[in-house]
Amino acid sequence: MQKEEKQKIENLLSKYEKSLNTSDANLAQSLYTKDGVFMPTEAPSGIGSEGILKSYEFVFSQIQLNIEFFIEEIQVEGNMAFAVTSSRGTVKIHANGVEVPETNRELFVFEKIGGAWKIARYMFNKTEPKE
């Protein structure tokens, strides 16, 4: 059972990665619980469905991501789970067209609702300091 649940979470993370790389704010929002929280680095949290959508719309208006997630750990306990991941790739800044390396570490908290895993909380930060 644990292996099956972890696979479902891996599939969810794959959809999330796709939402980032295609700048699809609606897809990103759909992967969260209705009361989910998105906590981006150096930006206000997106809280609840509407807040999450607005946060992703803003992020995607500023940048284009091309990243890959690497799953380091997934732990499942009943209807709650968490994952520790890292990501690597590039980000293109729309304001100036510059493309730079992008590396982060992430913490996801998931909740199983109606048999489906959703992101309940998500936080990330840069693994390389700003220059």
C-alpha cells in the first residue's frame, strides 16, 4: 500500500513539474487542496484556491521555468504525506530575456482527499545564494 501511495504522489509531482514548465497556472492550482498554501521565496503566500491561482499567474508573468524535480524522500502517514525534493534547470526572466540557472530545494505537504493526493502546503528556497 505504501508503495502505491508513494507512486501516486510521484505522479502528482510530475504533473506539478509540467505545470511549472508550461506556465500553466490553472493546472498548478488544480493540484492543491481548496485551502492549500503556496509559499514562494521572497513573495507573499498564495492562500486558498484563488490566492494560489493569482500567485502562479504572477510568477508565470515574470519568468519561464525549465526545471526537473528530483525526489529525495516521500513519507506517507494515513491521509497525510510529505516530500522533500530538489529541482534544477533554468529560468528565463521575461523583463530582460536573460536565462539563468535555477536550483531549489522544496518541501511539499500532501493531503489525501476523496482518494486523491493534493498539495496542502508547498515551500521552496534557493540552494545557491544571490550574487
